[in-house]
Amino acid sequence: MKRFEPLSGEERSDEAGPQTRASALSSLFSEHNRTLVRFINARLRNEQEANEIAQEAYVKMLQLDRCPGTPSFMRHYLFRVAENLAVDRIRQRYARGRLDQLTSLDDLFQEAVAERTVLAGEELALLRAAVAELPEKYREAFRLIKLEDESFPRAADLMQLSERMVRKYVSRALLYIRLRREGSSATDAWNKVQS
């Protein structure tokens, strides 16, 4: 980074009053504004933003009257302030760019809903296939209790079985379906259900 030379003795402002500082700043502006804008533009690659940063830097310089220990090297301080403001602007740009890369919130929700719909469809197809693999009595008990929301006594009545047997068929059907969802083969799942 280029090192900045201090101002000459007459441009120093630490022992001068606010009026002298303002005229020193005015002089600093007329002598160095073009260089300052080019300096900032080299970092931002945007002349309009470079001009804005330069103006912000001059405003900060004017506010030095309120601060004790005002720097005696106004040019160096001006460039340092401008550089810090440019870095802040680059960070803002980066953050804004990351947000701009995101699609709208509605698009994100639609993608999530579409993905869940696909996954739910796959899950439903797997469930249907597993239920279809069950023996008829297991399948019927599962359908009555889990899909048609019948009570166990009512399902037992409809199937002409004991309530205990309906419970057994449903619990085994659920175990079989869970094992198939977890990736067991039909044979392995059925063997575990029977054991």
C-alpha cells in the first residue's frame, strides 16, 4: 500500500482553529479530490460509488472539530477514512450479491414443496407396494384399521375373526411395511415378521 506523506507545516490543522481546518479541508479537496476518487475507484471499480465515498470521507473530516486530538496529517487521514469506507462498501456489495443470488422466497418455498411432493409420492408408492406384498388377511386388517379408521371390534366383525387376530395382523403388517421402508428385501422382512 502506498504510504502517504504528511502535509506541509502550513497545511497542518491540529493547532489551528475550526475556521483554519475548514479552509485546510477546502484546500485538500481542491488539490486531492481527483486522486482520492481514483484511489477509491481502483478498489470499488465504480466511479459513482467512489465519488460517494469521497464525499463521506470529507464529511468525516469536517466532524473532526468535535474530536479531541484531531490528526495532524489530514491528507493521510482522509485517504485512510476513504479506504475504510470503500472496504465497508465492498462488504455491503458482497452481502447484497449473496442475497441477490437467492431466488425469491416464493421460489424457495415452491421448490421445497415440489421436493416434498416428489418424496411423498415415492414414499406412497413404496407403501402401496409393501401393502400389496402382504397376504390378503394382513392387507385387509391393515386397510380397515389404518386406512378406513375402523375400530378393532368392528374390523374383527367384518373379517369374522377375533379382535386379537386382527391386532396381530395389523401389528405384523406395520412391522413388515417398516422393514420394507428401511430397505429389507421382501423375503427378509417376511421372515422377521414371522419370527
